[in-house]
Amino acid sequence: MTIQECYAALEGDYQEVLDRLYSDALIQKFVGKFLTDQSYQLLENSLNAQNYEEAFRAAHTLKGVTQNLSFTKLYKSSCDITEALRIKNYDLATQIFPKVEADYMQTAAAIRAYQDS
């Protein structure tokens, strides 16, 4: 699997990230580091604990990371949950979380498949 195929599998924008980072080597470096980022896990744990301030910070961080890496699909759902938490609509945030979870799992699976190839 190429890095371009990885981006297709996670429904990201490879050309956008290439325009931002300028090289496959940098893209590969930062994509590889994504799986060690704890924002998603912190978001999940914070929502489960009803710690919505911490959930907001985690969602906002996840949104920023996914935007910088052009992980378009995960960026959109993390943006949605960030905005729900920003306006303190916790019921909506809880409803959005399964979409974030599914998008995160798709992204992580694509990255793992890329790393294993």
C-alpha cells in the first residue's frame, strides 16, 4: 500500500497534505505518529466520565491534528463534536461520538494497513 492509497482508504486528501508538508517522507512521519496521539482516547474517556471540559480539549486537539494531516473524514466528525461541546450541547456530542469513533477506527485501520505493507 502506498501513502496515497492509505489516504484514499481513510478518506483523506493526499494532495492537500502534500501541498502542506511538501514531501512523502514528512507525510509518512506524521501519519505514523498519529496512532500514538492520545486525543481520541482522551475524548472517549472524558465523555464516558462526563468531564465535558476535558472532552472539549481532546476533541479540539483531535480536530487540529486531523486538519493538519488532511484526514478529511475524521476531521469533519471531530469538528462536529468539537462544536457541540463548545456550545455545551452534551446530548448532541454524545450522539455524534459514534460517528467520530467509526471515522477514527477507519483512519487507524488504514494507517495500520499502510504500516504493515
